[in-house]
Amino acid sequence: MKRILAVGICLVLSGWVSGCATIVGGGSSQPVRMDAAPSGATYTVVASSGSQMSSGTLPATVTLPRKNEYQIEIAMEGYRPATVALTKGVNGWLFGNLIFGWIVGFAVDFISGSAYKLEPAFVSVTLEEADQAIAVVQFFDRDGDFISEKRIELEPSGR
């Protein structure tokens, strides 16, 4: 009888040690789906701290910690780059702590980042064509080996 009581107490306490948003609301990370038109654009996700979290080619899904806010930069040659902000909203499961988790549950959810949700959870961007011409200048050594490349935006001459 004592063992059954001890197991029951442990289960109840373990529920109080974790917050509702951590257990039911998706945890401390969240998947974010991204897509762009035209297809084949590249993306870079940068956290509010300035660190790069992810990069690649779209479409893609990345899993990001909910603690931070992010900037998603989407680019493709011949198109204007686009930037989308991912902000923190309140995870509705946080309020389950009013019934089950109480102060410890709220603390766990806020410390882990589970109290938040990233918005939007799906990013879809249509890139606009660039209206400026770009000159590409390539530099080669005397043997014809490639050294570097410079891209220069051209401006109309006004004629």
C-alpha cells in the first residue's frame, strides 16, 4: 500500500514539476514551415541575439526554440530579398497552469520558452522581380584562374 501511495505522489509531483505548455503545448521548440515563389529561393534564419540558426533552400521546415524572436531573410538572384519577422505570442496551454501546474508550472514554462509560440508558424513569400540591372565583374589572374567576383547595381543614365 505504501508503494502505491509513493508512486501516486511521484506522478502528481512530476505533473507539478513541468508546466502545461511544456507537456501539452508542444514543448520548448516549434516547427516553422517556409515557402517562396518562385521556388528555389534561399533562406537564412537569424535569432534576435544575432546568431544564425538555419539556412538552406525553400521549401523547408525548421525547428526553432520558442524563447527567441527571429528574422527570416529570403533571397533569389534577380529578385528583391524579403524579410519576415517571427514574433513570440502566448501559448494558450500556459493557462492550464492555473488548474494543474501553479507557480512551478508557470516558472517551468517561462524558463524553457514553452510559454510562447512563434508567429507565424507558416511563412509564405512571393518575391518581386528586381527592377535594377546588375553588372557582374569577374577577376582572373594571368593564368586565367578565377580570383573573385563583384556584383554592381547599375543606375539609369537619365538620357
